[in-house]
Amino acid sequence: MDKNRENKTARERLVEAAIDIFGRNDYKTATTRMIAAQAKVNISAIPYYFGGKEGLYHAVIEHIVAALHEATKGFVVSKEARPFSGESGQQMAAAALEKVLGNMVDLLIGSAQGQRFSRIIQREQMYPSSAYDIIFSNFMGPFLDALAKLITIAGNERSPERAKLRAIAIFGQILVFRAIRETVVRSLDFQGYSDREIEQIREVIIDHTRAALE
């Protein structure tokens, strides 16, 4: 038996299984029976821990949001306290922006976990459910606000609306490499996002970001 699976609680196994099942199927076709079977947990554990299918789905979304926060290393919260002013402040803001973008590349493009998460996030973008409120309120909204603030400082952007548009465009660079992964791999004859290929993607994203701030 997989030791990691063995050491996880029934609740944790259900969340892990649900990430896969909800990722491969839409919410309606994913069943609690499928999830319980993959988790090797009695189906009665789902209402016990989560109240039902919707509660389990919301727990999956909260798990994804927690992973996104971990990848950004407190960026959304800590940026408020950073003293960005003058030329050195511009440099600090640019460095902070590049660091958090690099971390997001590692999670969303460079990890198997990110691939699993992205299926659910992309579906919520196309067909938002009540669970998208969790994604937007707890991560995406504050994250884009934080990016926009750094862009305002690092790029001397005067318009708050344009700063937010730039934040979305810059973050979108990362998302597109996940959303059209198969096209990227085939067009560049990539192996399938090896470490070297991910580093190339990171470099291009950082180069584009620097150019956008000039």
C-alpha cells in the first residue's frame, strides 16, 4: 500500500480523490461514489466530514486556495507592509513581482499538483459556480490587487485600471502555458515541461514582465 495514502486521514484522502474526480469530470457527472471508491473510504464519510457533495467540492476549492497562498509565500498579505518608495522601492517592487511570478510558474506549470488544480480552476472560469466566490474573494481578487500595486510602483503606472489590466495580462502569461500545454509541447517539440523547459518558460515570462514595466 502507498505509505502516503496510508498515513493520510479519511478526510484528506477524500479531498485528494475529489481533486482528481472533479478535475476529470464536471460537477454534475462526478459522483460521491466515484470519489469514495478512489479514496478507498466508505461513502458515508462524505456526509460525515463535508455534509455532502457540495461541501466536499468547496473543501477542494479551499484546498486549492491554500496551496496558491503557500506558493505566494504570504505575498498578498505582506506586500501591504513593505516600504516601496523612491528608486530602491521601484527595484524592490520589481524583484517582489518577479519572485512571486516565478513561484506561480513552479506551482501551476512545473508541478503535477498544479496540473490537477488547473483543470478545476479553468472550469470555474468558464462555468463559475458559487465556489468561485471562494477562489476570487480569498485569493484571486487580493492577488491581482497586490500585483497591480507592485506594477504601479515598479512601472510608474498612474492609472489604477491600467495597472489592474497589466496585472491580469502578466498573470495570464502563466495561465496560458498551462491552458494550452499540448499546443506548446507540440509546437516546440518539448518533452512535456521538463525542468529545462520550465526554466525557459519562466525566463520568457520574466522578460515580458520587465518589458511591460519599462
